[in-house]
Amino acid sequence: MFECTGFEIAVAAINKIRKILCKKGRGIFIFASNHDFRILGTNPLNLHGYTRDEVDKMFDDFFSSTYVDTYSTTYEGGIREQRDWLVTIVK
């Protein structure tokens, strides 16, 4: 859902999650990268695709462990690529 909110609201949501997550609690986040086909070209829903720098800033210093990976799915024989960030955190 972060691709629908934009950077500032996503940061605010992550701050709230950090406050309510119990010690050693885990979270998994999947949201669009800036290389996702839904972001590139026409973007009628005005979705926001996150750069690696934005992802690092969103999760910086909040958790004891943060793992940033990418998750990719292709459509139409590989013509379209849905590329998401997969972020796992541990408090």
C-alpha cells in the first residue's frame, strides 16, 4: 500500500509500527520499486515507486535488523515486470 501513500505518509506509518511492535517482533513489507511497470510510463493512479535510497531512509535506525530484498514477477511473457521491495524487520 505504500505505493499509494507516498514517502512522507509511509515514514509516518513505519514510525507508528515501530512504536507498537513488541521486542523481537517482526514485520514484512512489500511495496513498489521505482522500476515497477505500474510506475513507469503511464501512471493513471499516480503511484509512487520507491528508490533504494528512500527505502533505506524509511527503515533507517528503527530496528535491530532490517533486510532489504527485491521481489520480481513478470507478465505477458516477460514484457512487463512488477518489481517490488521486500523489507523484513526485527525490532
